[in-house]
Amino acid sequence: MLYQLFETQRALMSPFAEFSSASAKLYTHPLSPFSHSPMSQRVSAGLDLMHRLAKEYEKPEFGIRGVEVDGVEVAVQELVPLTKPFCRLMRFKRYTDDLAVLSKMKDQPTVLVVAPLSGHHSTLLRDTVRQLLKDHKVFITDWTDARMVAKEVGAFHLDDYIEYVQEFIRLVGPDCHVISVCQPTVPVLAAISLMASAGEPTPRSMTMMGGPIDARKSPTAVNNLAMNKPYSWFENNVIYRVPTNFPGSGRAVYPGFLQHTGFVAMNPNVHMSSHYDYFLDLVRGDDDSADSHRQFYDEYNAVLDMPAEYYLDTIKTVFQDFALVNGTWNVKGHLVRPQDIHGTALLTVEGERDDISGAGQTRAAHELCSGIASEHQYHYDAVGAGHYGIFSGRRWRENVYPEVKAFIGKYDRPNALEAVEGTPPAARKARSRT
């Protein structure tokens, strides 16, 4: 019933949101007489803010049309090599007429970025992809909003997520490098572990960033909610049916608007201050700051629904049973054994100020992956970075990315684990503490 009420409210607010947008322009357009009235700038700013608070946010585009490689601007096109009911595998194909750059791009490492399925769209990793494209061939998982998937397609469990990841790795090829950000660190480690146990080729490296490998370490507010409420509480309080106005009508989901509400509730004062600053920026005519605010919240406010089965499986497996670290995780009859991984190098990345995945949670992967020699395991602490800072923004571009790039480059050749040279200074220092 809550979902239906939310949709009713959204439908009722939609005309007011559009009216606010039109009225805001009426008070700023140079040809409008209202734009010359006293307080017009403040009235317009207030109406614009009202519009943004009331409007519906649709899935953004990646919008990466080009990227610079070796000082040359190359074109980027989005391709979809594989489409599954709950996910598309996207490739960002680069094109150039510069033969020297083209030759270099052909030899660059291939990276599979596994984006989170945790409320936001994969476009949240736009900055991650844009930076990687300068030195890598890039694929990414683009998860589908569950409310857009017909109920007849069937359920989607955490086990299915793992199978998707394995299928994507096989398609991209075993010479790829896998990067998992936040939530997927757990199923990605499980997917590669199962492939190793079955004797399949595994990726050359795996980079795990800010994920709950062991959620018992430095638990955050997000962890505490998942760990302290009984499983039945989640079944009865956060799972709803998709309303009839969507293709997935009747499907049980964890609605994106609930996830979004939870994120905002973690730091309400920060968001209130941000919106007030946006209002002041509009009044002052600071277009650059106002655009920055819009870009962030266009992404932050665009959310998707998660399949109920997958969400509940994650709560139980990752945050209540701790099945991965306890060695009790069984995926369709096969035990998940990270210690069976031998031919894949490991890098973990954590943010010093991460309030979603606490310190030590991602680093716990090193103890589990005992089959990987210690000289091929690395850890990097991003000083001053919060959760989003490890994969987006200045700290990602200037601090984290150089370490990830160097790590991938080191292992981008056959039998790279047999001899490794040139360990990045920061990664080497952190590795000594692993």
C-alpha cells in the first residue's frame, strides 16, 4: 500500500513541479516584466528549488561522448554486447583516426566494472568509467530497475547475481580485470571463488572498493540496521508490490524511494544545507555552483527498485549469517571457497571516512583469499575520502585511480603472478599491514 501512496503523491505533485519550473523562468527571463520586479531573483530561486524537490528523477545517461587518450580526444560509443532480464552488459567502445593512439588502445587492459545493485543506477560510476577509459577498455554492468521487469520473467536471487557476473567474465574473457564497487564486492568474490573451485580461468586481477566483505568490522549505521533487525522485519516492512502503472506490476521489490529516504536520513542536515546553498547560489547568480548541485542530485535522487528476493538474500547472507567469512555460503550446491583462488591478484581500497562500509570490511578479503600469495595482495587507504570519494571526484582521480591503474598494469600479462616488479609506493606500504 505504501508504494501506491507514494505513486499517488508523485502524480499529484507532478503538475506543481512543472508549474514551479515554468514560474521560475517567468521571473528570470529577460523579456518577462516579472523579471524586473523587486525580489524577482529570490522568488525565482524559491520556485526552482520547489521544482527540484517535487520533480521525479529519471535514470540519467552516462553521457560519455569522448575521452582523452595520450593527449588525443577519441570518440566513445556505448554498445551492449549482452542483455539479460535484470542487467545489460555495456561496453564503452573508443574510436580514433590516430593510428598511433589506436594501436596503443588495442593493447590496453580490459576492465569489467561491476556496479552496485543497491538503489542507485550504474551511472553513479560515471566518473569511474570516464577515468578508466583513458587507459583501459571498459565494460560495466547496467542493472535494470526491477519495476520495469515483468513479473512473468521470474525471481532474481543473489545466486542469480553471481551467475550473471560469471557469465559476464566469461564473455569479456579471462584476461580481464574486475573492479567491484561497494555492494558487489561480496558476490564478485563469490563468483570468482566458484570459478576457481571449478577449475575455470579467473580474471588476472580483482579490485574491491568499499564493500562489506566482513560487515562485522567497524559496523556503520547501514550495517547496524541490517544486523539488528530480524529477517522477518525486512520481509514485513520494506517489501512491496510494484503498482499497476509499471511493466513489473505485481513484482515484489524493495522500492528505491525507501533506499533513498534511508540515505537522506543518515545526513539530513547535510542535505538541508546543500539545498539552502543552492537557493543562495541562484540568488547570487552563481551558475557554476548551481549546476554542480543539479548534477549531483540528478544522480543521487534517481533510484531503482531491487528484486525482493535478491535484497532479502543479501540481508541474510551478508549482514546476518556472514556466510562468506564463516565459510558456510552455499551457492546452488557449491561451497564458496575464496581460498581456492590462486591466479588472480587482489587489491582492496577503503575510504578513511567511509560511513557505509566501515574500516576493515573490505580489507577482510585478504585473509579469506589465502591461496593468493601475499606479494600479490595489496591494500590502499584513501586518506580523507568518504564512500563516494573512493570512486568519484577529485580524490578518486588524483589518489585512488593512479594506484588502481598501476595495479592493473602490473598484472596485465600472462603468468604475471610469477614475477612482479614496480609495486606502487602507497600500495606497497599498505600491503605490509595486510
